[in-house]
Amino acid sequence: GEDVKPFTPEKTKEIVMSLQQPAVFCNMVGDWPALHWNVKYLSAVLEGRTIQFRLGLKTVDLVPQFETSCSYVEATLEEFLAWSCGQPSCLSGPFSCYDHSKYWAYADYKYIARIFEDKPEIFQDVRWSDFGFPGRSGKESTLWIGSEGANTPCHLDSYGCNLVLQVQGRKRWHLFPPGDTSFLYPTRIPYEESSIFSKVNIANPDLKRFPEFRNSTAHVVTLSPGQVLLVPRHWWHYVESIDPVTVSINSWIELDADHEARVEEAITRMLVCAIKSAENPGDGDLWLNPTEVEATSHEINLQYLNKAVSAYLKCQETSVSGQARSSSTGAERRTNASRKRKRREVGCEPEGCMLLMQERDFPAPEAEELQEIPFGPHLIQVLPQSHKTNVSGAVAVESDGRDLLHENEGEHFRKLHCKRKRLLMSNDCETAAYQMDSDCSPCTPQTALSTNDLLDCLVNPRVISLVAQLLLERTRV
């Protein structure tokens, strides 16, 4: 029947929690009402309510177009749809300063619980319970609406893994494994909790400045309506809308490893805020991402760090006691554990421990383990660009780097801190979408080290991870 899905919720959750490479689920959401959430429908539901759009230039520079270098407008979805179609009515209104042929617009990170707070019944249109997460709906999801060219700079999410449903139009995802982090030149400027940005513009990499990017391995997939992409923990991603209008819905699945990640993010916040706040505010460096309304004080950051450490320790205590209780009855079940990547649920409060044991407790999955994943027409493996395959249901990648793949027929918790507020920036036509190098001003000699150069080293993910481990060891003494 039409309601029969290729995987049960239990099996789907097992795949989501164990698979450490991106993959696309097909034929899993055919009965979801959310598949009807095109822009025209959403415009009618919102009844003229305005939302914020980020605008950027379609021209591709060597520097990533971070959110700090974009303009912002408030507009209705009806106005957005007219503008994206190039209708003459847009000569006036919020988009009047932005030529559709030169700019893209993106309504991103829109929490469904917030924009539809007066229509809670719509939350049930999104059914993540089919993926093994009962009770998770649109209320824990985020909405993304963009025009052709709208993109998210390459970054990794510090927290969780990501499930992304494509509703309207297509988006192209460039994904890089966690092991490629050093090749992507990570930076925390602009600063945003839980997002580590890459200094490389994936669409036009500056190989003279970032030569190690050559060593990275891109996994590229074009996501079509009705497909759901799994973005595993700490996979880098650059996302671009390739159709005139796109709509996506995503939900970040919280993981137990997020507890340590929160400690790392608290350390990072304290260092970045302390050092950048000490700089001359008139130097023109927009170091704070618009999603972070203001630089928090040292006292607040210290409180945040202590809370993160306490939550981590509480989770660890609960995990240890849970393992002790199950050790006597679990011996026979561990006979084949060495050949399987096992994930163990722990009994903590929803806001406490999450679903998985710490990532470092498990070795990386070996080839024979991956064979247990049911790849095929309903679960498409996203392969590296250099790989091609004729296996049914897999993804074949073109080597010219343009039309990057052809697919067989067949996007809460982005951030577990839960609050991403937008700072309404200037939409003046003269200052729209300017570009800024986050490393140093154009006048600064390349041999002169800047504050950002120091921060790139000081808050490098490897350094912060080591500092977090030392700090947690101190709390155990």
C-alpha cells in the first residue's frame, strides 16, 4: 500500500544513529502533509505576515559571502514570490533595491514553532516519528525558503546530526567529512555559537591562499523534493539553491556527544568575546554573526561554561550507573559487539543526556560494518566526487565539477541553545551585500598578524577539544 515505507521507524533511527557518512532517504515521506508546503501555500497560511530575508550577490568572489556581508529586508512571502519571478510589481516594496538578476534572497533558520505559533496544528504536518523520533514534529524543525543562488557558507554544526527534507525545488549540497577539517581552514569569525565556518569559498576556492583545500574530498548531492538527507555529526556542508524557489525543512537530532560540545562552545565563546570585545570597535570588523544579537559579558560566559560542565558531568554519572545496571544482563548481547557499531540509549532528562554515548567511545566503522547499511533505491549513498558507480540506487558524480551528479528517480535543534535571533541590518541600496575579508583589513600587510589570526589558532577545534578535556579532568579531581 501507499503507506508502507521501505524502513520501519526503528530501522530508520538505527541508520540515522549509526551511519557516519551522508545518505539520502527516498520514499519515506510520501504521506507527509508538509510536502505541500510550497511558497504559495505558506504565503496563504502566514496571511501577509512578514519574515526576514537575507540578500546576497550572485557574483562569486574568492571570499565567502558570510551573513555579516549580506543585507536584510522584511517582506511577505507573496512579495518574495513576485520578486523571485521577476514581476514588475517589485519596482516598489522591500525588494525594490535588489535586482533579481544580481541578488538572491534567503529566509533561513526560521523556527516553525515561532512563525506558526498561532497555528500549532500545522506542526503535525512534519512527522519525524517515521524516522524513529516519536513526538518530534514541525515544532522541533526549521524552515528554509530561498531563491536561485541562495546559499549557506561552508560550515559544520557543533551539535547533533541533521535530517533535511526537500519540499520545493532542488538544493545542491557539498559535504566534507570531519577528517577534512584542517583542509577547510576553520574559523570562528564571524562568531556564532555552534557554527564553525570555513574560510574557503567552496564555489570559488582561492587555492593560492588555501592550498590544502586541494586535499579535501567533496561528497556532492542534489536533493530533490520528497527526499531526506542525513548529514552526520561534524560533516562540513555548503548548500546552494539551484531552482528559482526552494523550500526545505530540517531538524537537528541531539546526540549525547553534544554535552562535551557545549563545554567546547562555552570555552570558545568566552575567548572570542573577551578578545574581540577588547579591540577597537571602530576597526570595521563585523565579527559577531547577525544570529548572535550581542557579545555576552565575561560573567555570563563563565556561568554558561559552568552550566555546560555540570550538565556534562551529570550525564556521565547517569551513563555510568546505567551501564553498571545493564552489565550483568548484557554479556551475551556483546558477543558480536566488536563487529557492530552499537549505540546505547541512556536514561537522562530530555534536556540532559541525549541519545548516544560519547563518540570517542566507539571506533570508526569499518568496511564490513557499512555493508550492513541497506543502501539501495530507498537509501542512496552520497559518494565522493572521485567515485562513480553503476550500482542500483547509488549516486554517480560527474567529474567536470559543474553538473555534479545525477540521481536515480525516485533539509529543534540546529543549535541546541535554541535561540537564534536576527539582528536587522541595513538594507540601504548603496551598502547592500558588501564583501569583507574576516582576516585583516586590505591595508594590513600580509606579514602582520591580526587578532583574528591569533583566534584562528587559539580557538581551532583541535585546541578547544584539548582544553575542554583538561578542564573536565580538573573537575573530576
